Amino acid sequence: MLVTPSLPAPGPGAAPPAGPAHPRAAAEALEASFLSEMLKATGLGEQHNSFSGSAGEAQFASFHRAAIAREIVAAGGMGLAEVIEAAMTEAPHDGA
């Protein structure tokens, strides 16, 4: 028998969940994630000198890229969130 533990209810002031009821928040999170990966591909945060190379450096570089990506999205992004949100909220076209 599978038992699923219940989660406590979010307290007052908790952020709303990014689910079907909040497609804009989910779309912005996806755009920020995409931008973070694109920034990683450019090499942002990588250092190649005598002071680099620790295991923690790569982890903190990913935090830095994620923060930059969130700021880009907050400033208007590249328009990907609007496309994602439109796709999430459009009515199904399956004839049902």
C-alpha cells in the first residue's frame, strides 16, 4: 500500500504555486531557466586562472547565472514567457 504524506498548508504571505492557475509565473520561470542554460553555454561564470577550479566555484557560478537570468526576465526578457503563457492558456483544438 502506497502512503503519501500530507504537506502542511502554506502560511500567510507564501508565494502562490506556479501551476495552471498561475501560467505567467510558470512561463517566466521557464524563460529564466532557458536563459540560465544559454548563459552557461556562453561560458559566463567560468574562470581559468590560478585561483579557479574548486568544486564550489561551479555551483556558485550556476547561482549567479540563475540570478542574472531572473533579472533579465524581470526586465522584460526576450519574449519567450509571452509565447509560453499563450500556449499554456490557449483552448485545446482537439474538437472535444
